[in-house]
Amino acid sequence: MSVPSASSLLSLGFLTALQEPSGWVGGYLVTNSWGRPLEFRLTTAVQPNRVQAALYGPTLTEYVLADLIGKALVEKTAAKPDLIVTDVPLALALRSRVEVPVVAVKTADAAAPADAVLLSHARSTLGLLLPGKFAGDQAALLKLLERVDPAVDLAEPFSRIREAVAEARKMGVTNRAA
């Protein structure tokens, strides 16, 4: 049995954000290419105030998802991903804040940015969305996806993240920052 070389190791970051009455809560799971957890983080609730809503206008949600939640979680995580996958298409804006390709799984209920590029791949039961401004990431993305274990479905970890966030709430963990 051979041991994988360092160059074949791959880390995947899975980012989600849940909008609740108390604000947006972010969850971030980094896995290896087999889908096994390496690190997990979550945020406290982020609730923009009226002044922020007025100042950010239509870009408020992007700011909350990409800057306050996404970028903060990625930067505070020791395990650095080769690819970030989100189930919140508006979080695709994170790509302009990090040097890692970002792709979204296309869920039926989530609005996609108008410039998003739709892709399909065997590693996801759902369609994939690539940020339009970073359509040049497509070739690198496809190469990365070929290194992901065929048994992994990019849409699956989000249910694990939501379950972990719910368990963390029960334990009172969400009272501490990411």
C-alpha cells in the first residue's frame, strides 16, 4: 500500500451561512480529499445595524457573507484549503478576498449572482457555480476536483456543518467568536 505524496494531498473548505433572527451565523469545515474533517469553525451571529444597512445598501449581504463571515473564517483556520465550496451562492464574492478558487453548489432555493458560470461535475449531485469574474479558475477547479475521492459529493458536507452548528448552539459554543 502506498502513502500519498505531499503533492497529492488536498484540503477542501466548506462554507455555509445561516440567516437566523439573531443574524447570520457562519460555519466552516475543512476536510481532506476523502471528506474527513480536519478543522471546524463557526462564528457568532453577525447582525448588521441600520447604519451599516444604509451605508452598504445592496452590497450589505455580500459584505456580511464574504468579508465578515467567509474571509474571517478562512483566515482563522489553520488548515488551508485548496478549494472552497459554499452552498450560499452570494458568498461567491469571497473569491475576490482570497487566493483560493471558490465554487458554490447550486441549491434550488438560493439565488445565484447574475454573472455566475454554471458547471456540472461528477463530484457534485448539484450544479456548480463559479464566480463570473473568476471564470479563469475553471481549468484549475476541474484539476482539483479530479483529485477529490470519487465517493465524495461536494453537496453533502453542508448537512454535517448545519448539524454541528446546531450541536454547538446546544453546548453554548456560539457565544464565543470564531
